[in-house]
Amino acid sequence: GRIARPLKDGWFEGTYLGVDIDTEMIEYCRNAFAASRFQFLLSPHKSKTYSPNGGAAHDARQASLSIAEPDSKDFVYSVSLYSHLLEAEFAEYLGESFRILRSGGWMYLCFFCMEDVDLGPRWTFAHRRGNAFVENDDLPEAAVAYKKAHVVRLAESWGFREVTVIPHAVQS
């Protein structure tokens, strides 16, 4: 809803599709935004950190991720998503984003990039889970980082043609 809110006014003439893991937030958004222009879907993923009931095992899923019809979206914008995804879900969301984008579409995402994030008292990413670096081993989805080369390779493997990582001390 935080991205949908500025689009609520009349200047935005398109449609918006939001996805979240939090049932309460999805219900709030479904009630706060006009269904004719705004749609909100509950992610099938579970997270110890962000699922309302504390989550199930990380790899337990209710269903596969299917956000929209193939080739149906012009722009995919993911803020504060990839910074909470372990490796399998990172790849799944990236693949689904590519699948739903029209030819010539754009995707913008933020993630913690190990080469760019300001490591120190706030972020250490000291724990490894495959290619993922997690801040908290007990709540791994709380904050997850990746190396730049891994993210670029993964994006290209799904078919993204131009991949640029813009460095930032928090999320690149």
C-alpha cells in the first residue's frame, strides 16, 4: 500500500497490482483502494519473520507464485522485497517478474548488495545460507544480502537483457 498510496489520486490512470506476505496488510489495502484500479494479492510464501502466525518452515508453500498473466505488465517495482528473500524465493520472484513483463518492460528492485552495503554495527550479514548472507540466523528473512555478481547472473539467466546495479550504502 505504501507504493499504491501516491497513485490513488486521479493523475494515475493505470492499474496497480501489489503483492505482500502479510494478510492483515493485504486486507487493509483491499478495503482502502478502489478495486477497479488496484488489486492486492497474498504471497504464497511463509516467513518466520513476516508471516502473521510466525510462519511455517521456510520452504513450505501453499501454492506456487503466480502474480499475473504472462506479458501483461509494463513495469515491476519491488521495494523492500528482495532484501527479505532467501535464495529460492529470490529466484522465484525474479523469474515471475520476468514472466509477467511485456517485451520492453522495466523492472526496478532493491536488495542488500554485499559489495555496497555499509557493514558495521547495524548490518553484518555474518551468516551464510547458500548464496545468501543473512543478518539473523534465527530470523533469516529479516535482512538478506547477496553479492552483485550472483544477482546479475540470476537476472540474466531469467532473460533480463540489461542489468545495472546502482550502489547504495543501504540497499542497492
